[in-house]
Amino acid sequence: MATRKEGQVEVLQTLYSMLALVFVLVACVELGDAATVVDVYRLIQYDLAGVPFGSRLAALNHHAGSLPFTPGTDLSRTVIIMPIREVNITFLREYTTNKKHLGGLLLLLPRASSDGSTEETKDADEVPVVGLFRNVLAELEQLLVHATVPYPVYFAFEDPSLDAVLADVKKNDALGQPATATTGGYKFVVPSPEPKKISSPMMTNIQGWLPGLKGEGDSNQLPTIAIVASYDTFGAAPALSVGSDSNGSGIVTLLEIARLFTRLYSNPKTRGRYNLLFGLTSGGPYNYNGTLKWLRSFDQRLRESIDYAICLNSIGSWSDDLWLHVSKPPENAYIKQVYESLSNVAEELGFRINIKHKKINISNPRVAWEHEQFSRLRVTAATLSELSSAPELLENAGGLADSRRFVDESAVVRSVKLVAESLARHIYGQQGKNIQVFADGSSLAVNPSYIRLWLDLLSRTPRVAPFLSKNDPFVSALKKELAEHTVEVSVQHEVLDGMFTFYDLTKAKLNIYQVASVTFDLLLLLVLGSYLILLFSFLVITTRGLDDLISIFRRPPSRKVKTA
Amino acid sequence: MTIFHFFNCAILTFGPHAVYYSATPLSEYDTLGTSVKAAVVYLGTALIKLVCIATFLKVPENDNFDPYQELLKALIGFIDVAGLYFALTQLTHRNISQNHKFQAVGLGWAFADSVLHRLAPLWVGARGLEFTWEYILQGLEANANLVLTVSLAALGSLMWLRKNKPRTLIPIIYLCAGILATMPSITSYLRRSLGWQPPKVVGFELFSSLEDLLTLRCSSG
């Protein structure tokens, strides 16, 4: 009876401890939450003449960490989350130049910067901050594009779930705690195969004609004026390279000019004695490879009939002056004529055009401007751009920093007016006269909403040529739009040759798991083991008595004695 | 590491059943056959229950507590009681005492329930990378369920097998049995209508099972 009483007391005690354990467990429970999946965009991977560039890996499976780190920490198994607003360029530069290994890098882009929405920034304070981002982004992009990064690099947009993860990770890193279930360790996983080479990347050039009016019995071929813009982009993240300014603004300007002139050319009375050739070329970032192929496909007579060509490049975010880049000396009669015609109109519109001469070095494979491809084939050409100097290879090709919010519609409208007006004066022989063909309010006025809609569309469409398929909806849309405004539209598919090799996998899904550490699992095992042992002892004591429990542990030696 | 977590959760879910079997005199009298039979009866009952639920219940469109549906569910839940009754009275057991019989039946019943309801989610979920408390809670729930089932079996054996029942205890026994049989509905009510979080519900289940154990202990001896 006494043992029974004792047993009861023990029962109650174990019960209390069990209850306490249960309540402790219950108290911890609220922390768990479900796995998150985020869209991420991979850093471009390419070979330039056999030399590897960009991120060389796609698969990711490491714990998350955040800056700052104490120097000397081993980061080869950590994915660093770095929001652009606090990005540490020197840290990255150090890591890429010294070829130090990271587990991975996740760069968080501010949500608004690539939104593609037409919303103007409402706060005046926000604009300089955004401008700052733009510089940082451009610098970061150049750094990453020209470096060989032996680990996966992904871009993602900030969103609430990622922000929560980042805050959690930061908190833990600041405390210096190892990742556990209760303190929130995160594991980033991107299940992804090995990136594969894109075999024979295609470029698609689109051209449209507006034939001029031939006089009676005029056997000579009409002269042609070409308006050309390259439409593809290049950037650190191919899936995010929308290039609103480079060269979205050029495409829009070209389309709008085609729209204006088709109205003039549809009426025989106003049909000019010049053919107009509109060309949307691909391969722009790769030394205008597409333009070269396109020009080579012309026959000699056609090429000789081109009076001059105007290439449009980045004309969407300027305020006071534009640049006309030429590769023949400005004293050249044809160049002079083009320049004067443009600068006359510019003066009337209230801004300035500067001319810049850059000689072509035939032995240098680098083609900085689109008109240089024309000039190499002895066609008079000039590039109209807001950039004052020639960009380096893969620079200013419409990457991350080039988003809709930096493009000014009114600048595009002014560009359209400038080019269209000067073209009209040339075509109708009204040089030097102050007439306005495309005056506001007339039936031939520039349509700002058309420009806005196309800019918005272009700012949502990544257009990195190797990742655009032959029948990409975007290419078909461009073709269809050009067919609306011109007569003979033809599409030319060419293989992008040269020194570039690209690798696929531009988008991925990032799985974020909250994981428990091994120590937590060990601890749990310990707790469970002791729980089961307690339960066992408790059951043995209550059903068979304490003596039985003790005898269980005594039995083995006694058996040994027996066998001996 | 995640296999480790699965292992832990499996211990928590199925360990107590094994411990219960080996620690109590059940193992000495070799009542495994009875437990297996009870488990088979459980399978049959579960099948009938599924058919009934599929026939009579609507698929809930939202997470609200619908009293009529829940009442039906509780009624269907009484099929469990019928199954237990069958297992306790109709099956021919080897000659074991009533005391061990209800324990063996309850154990087999609870184990089959755990295997059927918890093994597959555990295998699928706990091996994933993501850590959640869900499977630990589920294990705790399995523990509470073991106690509840054994108590229900004990009450059943008191009701149906014992001839000389003390008069005063009969209403209490029936009341307790009723509460136990409607336990799933009660937890469902707590979860849906009162909006309790899973941890709280599991805590309640554990608490009620312990409470239950105490009353059973007091009433029987």
C-alpha cells in the first residue's frame, strides 16, 4: 500500500513535469511558417571569345546571410542577400577581383525601379534617391557583366516575404547566433540543371518600305532615306533587360515616324520622291552584328541608292541637347546637309544638336555606333543619341538601370518631331524654310499616347536577342506594327556570329525554407528519449510496481550468472 | 538532417504505443494478436466511416463551423464506438483478462489510427527541408489520441463486459463515453468556431487526455 502511495506521488510529479514540457513546447510553436517561393532572375552567363564571363552556376542550396560580415568569415557556403539600396560595391569588387568564393548572391532590386508602370514618382524626395540607385545599378551591372563569377547570382524584387526573411536573417547575424529553428535559419534552394549553351542564337531584323512616287517615264531609281533603330538589349539579368531608353526610345521614335509618314505617303499629292526604309535591327549590343548582316543582304544598287541613314539610339531621357555622331568629317557635304537640316529644326524647337566625329578603325572589331556599320559600307549615316561619347562594349545596352521611370515621354516626342520635320523638309525640298509639317493640333501631329503605350510595352518586354526565339510574340508584334505603317515588310533571320556564346536559364524559382539546425534535432531527440523513458518507468511502476522496474535492470547480470 | 527530423517525429508518434505495450503486462501475456485484430477492425470501421462521410457530408467550402454538418459528423463518429464494441465483445480473444483485453484493443486501435492518419503525411512532410512544428504537434496529438482511445476502450469494457456495475457510476460512465466519442467534433469546434491555433488545440487534447486518465483512475480504483 505504501509503495502504491509513493507511486501515486511519483505519477503526479511526472505528470506535472510532462505538463510543463507540453506548455514549453506549445509556447515555442507560433514561430513556424511555410516555405516561400520567389521569382528570381539569373545573372547572364556568356563566353566572349572563349573566355567565361558572368555567373557560371545556376543551382543554389545554401544558408542565407546578410552584410556586414566580420572580415575573415568563410562565406563559401552562404548566400548573401544584398538589397540594392544598401549594396556594398567595394565588398563585391573585392570578392570578384580576388576570385573569393561565395555560396551565392541574391540582389534585391527595389520594386518600383523596374515596374514599367507609367506612374510618375510622387514624392520629390524620391527622385534623387532613385537617381542614385541608377548609378549604383549601372556600376554593379558593369562589374558583374565583366567579371567571372564562380557562384550563382540572382536578382529578385523586394517583396514582403523576402523583406521578412532579410530582417530575420539580419537580426540573427547581428546577434551572432547560429541558425536554429527557433531563431530562424533560412536555406535558399534553387533546383536547377546545369546551364546549357544556346546553339546558334538567332537575330531577327525587320524592315519596312514606304515607296516614293516615281515620275512619269522616270527610269532612275528613287533615292532612299533609311531610319534605323536596333531593338534588342543586353544586361546583367537577361529576363530584366527591358531597355526603355536604350533602345526602347529609338524603336518608339521609329514607329511614330513611320506612322506619320505613312499618312503623307498614302495620298499621291503628298507622296515624296524618296523611298523611306525603316529598319529594326537586332544584335545591337554585339557590335551591331544584325545591322551588318542586314546591310550585306542588300544588293549593290539598293545600297547605292541610300541617300543617307539616320540611326536612333537612346533618345528618351535628355533635356537640352542631343548629339549627332558621325564617322566622316563634319565638313563632308552630305554630313553637313544632314546636320544642318537637323540643327535648324532643333533650333526652332528650342534645343541644340552637337556633332561629334569619331573615326572608324577598320582593324578594330568594336563597332560603337550603328551608323559605323553603314559607313564601313560607304553609306552616309549618322547616329542621333543623347550620349555624348561612344559606349564601351555591352555598356548602355538597356540593362537593369534602364527602366521606364527614367524615360521622359516629352523627350521622345521632341525627338520624333526633330527627325520627322527634318526628313519632311529634305523630302519636299523645303530646307531652311520655317514650315511645320507636323504641327501640334494638326492631323499630322505627333501622338503622345501612342508613344506612351509603346514605351510601356517595351519597358515590360525583355529583349536580349539570344533569348528571343524566331517567332517570339514581341518580334511578331513589332513586325505587325511596322506592317501597319509601311508597305513591304520583310523579316530576316540571321545567326548571331562572332565571339559570343550564351547560356540558357534566365529565370528560376527560389525556394526559401526555414530550417532547423542539427543541434535542435539532437535536443529534440534527447527530450523525446527522456520522455519515452519516463513514460516507460511510469507505466511499469503503476502497473507492476517499482520492484519490477528495478528488476528489469538487474536481470541481465543474473542471467549471465545462470549461464555461467 | 531532415531524415533526422522525420525520425524524431516518428519516435514521438509511434514510440508511446510500443512503450505502452512493452512496459505494461500486455507484453507478458502476449496480447499482440488481440491488438492486431483490433487494428483490423479499425481498418474496417474506417472504411465504413469514409463511405458514410462521402455519402452524407458536403465538402466544406469555407473553414466555418457548420453545426448541422458537425452533428452529422459526430453521429458518424459513433461508428467508432460500434467498432470498438465489436472488437471488445464479438471477437474471440485468447483467454486474457478483461483488464488486459481493453488495453490491448485500445492500443491496437490507436496504433492503427496513427499509422493510417499520420504515417503518410509524416513521410511526405517531415523529410522536406522546411521546418515546421506541425509534425511534432501531430506526434503529441497521437499521444493524446492513445490515451483517449484506451480510456474509451476502458469505459466500453466497463459498460459492456462488466456485469456488476456500481449503480451510481453508470451515468458518469455514459457521460464520459459520450464526451470521448465526440472528441473529434469538439476539437473541430475549437479549431473552426473559436479559431484556435493548432498548438492550442493539441494542448487542449493533451490536457483533456490527462484529465481523463485521472478520472478513470479515480473511478476504477
